[in-house]
Amino acid sequence: MLNRVTLIGNLGRDPEVRRLESGVAVAKFSVATNESYKDKAGEWQQKTEWHDVVCWRALADRAEQQLKKGGMVYLEGKLTHRKYQDKDGNDRYITEVVAAMFRSLDKRESSGSYGSPMPTAADAPPNVATSSNQQTAPTAPTAPVSEKVVDAADDDLPF
């Protein structure tokens, strides 16, 4: 079974970070993703989906330092659902993405490069094993890399 979410979108607000009594940091923020499609009349429509994201521990600290409202982010995590009671005692349900890693896709002003450093084991959420004795899936053999030189203008990646 697999529970994996991958999002590329823009932050709807700065991460809101708080610390639990145990000292563990928790960051919450929203990410907007957009989808464009043609309707029956042939007109282009754009649909925006909002996703609530939660980061834990060192990843929450990184989110507080590196992510800002409006910035573009790539993130991976898992989908979770939880139930809570509001101040009036009514049951409320929420769906969240618990981030396992993220990377800012905004261009850094000082270095001219994109993003943040790759995540470390300390960035993993509390329920993800990070031990070195964990079994890994075998990798497929790779084809030889061609010697063709690719012009940067041919690159059509959005980032």
C-alpha cells in the first residue's frame, strides 16, 4: 500500500510555527495548486485547490526560516485525516498533508540558485524510519548516457 502526496504550488501564508510542551516544533501552512482546462464552450478555466500542510521537528524549523507567503514550493508527504471538536463541541474533520520533505523553488537572491539544501534524516516526520539497515528496493540498471550536448534554450522545465 502507498500513501504519498507530491505537490508543487504557492504558499498561501507564512508558516505558523508553535512548540509543543515537549519542545517539538510544528509548522502549518497552506499550499495552492492550479489546474487549467477547457470547458465545454472551449474557454480556458483555472481551478485552484488549497492543501493544508503540517511539518514536524527540524523540517518545521526549516519551513519557518525558508518559506514565505507566495513562494513556490515542492513537497512530498502523506495524506492524513483527523477529527477534532471546535469550541462549541461540534465534531470537525480535516485533511492534511504531513510533509516528509520540501524544497523551495524560489530563486535565492544572494546565490542566484534555486531552492534549499536536500533534506536530511532529521527532516523526516516522526513515523518514518531512517535507519541505515532499512531494506531498499533493488535499482534497475541504467542505460548509458549519451554524449549529446543539450542547449539550455532546449530545456522546457518550468524551474
